[in-house]
Amino acid sequence: MLCMKHTIIKVLKPECREIPAESAELTDGAFFIKNEKIFFILPYEDIEPTLRTGAKNPSRWTSWRKSNYAFLKKELADVAHDLLVLDFGVGQGQFEDLVQRFPNKIAADFFPYPDADVICDLTKPLPFRDDSLDIIIASNVFEHLPNTKDVLSECYRILKPGGCLIGTIPFMLGVHQEPYDYHRYTPFMLERLLKETGLKNVKISTLTTPIDLYHHTQKHFFYRLFTYAKLKGLFYRILAKLIWWNEKMLRLILQKFFHQIPKDPKFAIGYGFASKKD
């Protein structure tokens, strides 16, 4: 961590300064170090602090998570391992194996998750110097920030010329991590936001198929159906199970015979994006 801390300190704004943890007067770039993490803010109290079951187990991932992983893996495949990478909004570090090969990786978030190095307010000016980072990874982050355009401008500011912003964002995905879920962007608006920030070579990719979307909505539908049936009594529970059995048969047929249905950008759980700063 000593080497990593030195790397982080080098890319902080000149006005950033360390203070004793006990004082915790976090204003004007002040930070304290505790448990090998750099705190610019005190942790939010209403953010889920524990690792969700199966969050780091690929066999437990949804099709949305799997498609996120595949997209990021492809985009990072040719990135030199010695570049300085910011995992922006690292959260519970589901894709940690993708960034482990970067020894100069910094992870930032609102909450001191195990993988986070820098705890800061992602919606405000970031504590990093201009033109200081080579790659920013933002996986399922921007929907949780109310001021997306301002945050993108900050990402642009801290990227080096030639640096890349790579990430994923949901579209037809249910509300999650309440109350910090604010946006859903069409691919057209997402592209517009990135370009208006000044980023170039913008690429938007559809990450899921219509069958993935169907399975996703069915999962939530049947959760609600069984919850309702349980309250209504035995007859409703039997009826719900019959409907579920028919759905399972339909799902098997779809997976066997229609798994190659092409992706449709109009009906997607979400998108991947890649862009570059000139």
C-alpha cells in the first residue's frame, strides 16, 4: 500500500493536504488516511456496506453483469499494464480481476468498500490533477450521479491527452441502490453527453440480447407474482407455480433454438461506451 499511496499522492491536486484523522475537518482539499484509505469525505451512512452474495462469483452473475465483464475485458485487452488507471465508482469490485493487472490502479468511491483507495464525493470536483490519468473505468456509475454532465467534464479534465474513458451503463434495468439511482440514457443521449464533454472516437455498444431482456423482466415479474400469491393463499400459490412451470419450458426453448437472436439497441438492458481525449 505504501507504493500505491505514493502513486495516489503524486496525482492529487496541489492544494490537497493531509490532516490528522481525529480532526476530520474535510474542507478545501483536506484528507486523512485511515485503514490504508485516503478520505476526502466521511462515508455516506445509507450506502450498502456489505458484499452482496455472489457479487464476485461469475457463476452467480446475471446476463447483464456477464455482458459488462465481456465488454470491459475486450476494451482493456490492449491497454498497457503500466498505465495509470482510475476505477471510478469501484463499488464492491465485481470485476477486480480485470484491473488487477494494472499495478498503478486507483479505485475511488463514496464509501470505503474493501477495494476502494480514495473516498471522495464523485459528484463534485475530483481531487486529482489535470491530465493525470491514462484510463478511467466507470462500470454502472453514471446512473447513480445526479449531475452526469458535470462528472463527465471532471473525467475529461483529469484524463491525459490520449487517455480513454471506458464504461457501462444500464437502460432497461430496474431501480437499484435506492435512493441513489437517477438516470437511464438512450444510446443517442449517451453519445451526445460524451461528445459535448469533448471526448472523441465515441463508441456505444449494445450489451445484451432481447432474450436477456426477457429473462431479466421475467425474473422480477415472478418475484412479485410469488410474493402476491403467498399473501393470497394456496390456490394462488398453485396457479403461480403452474405459470412458472410454463415459463421455464418457454425459457428452455428460447435458450436452445433462439440464443443467436441479434442484439437490438432499442431493447437492451444496457450499453457499453468507450471514448478518447485528444
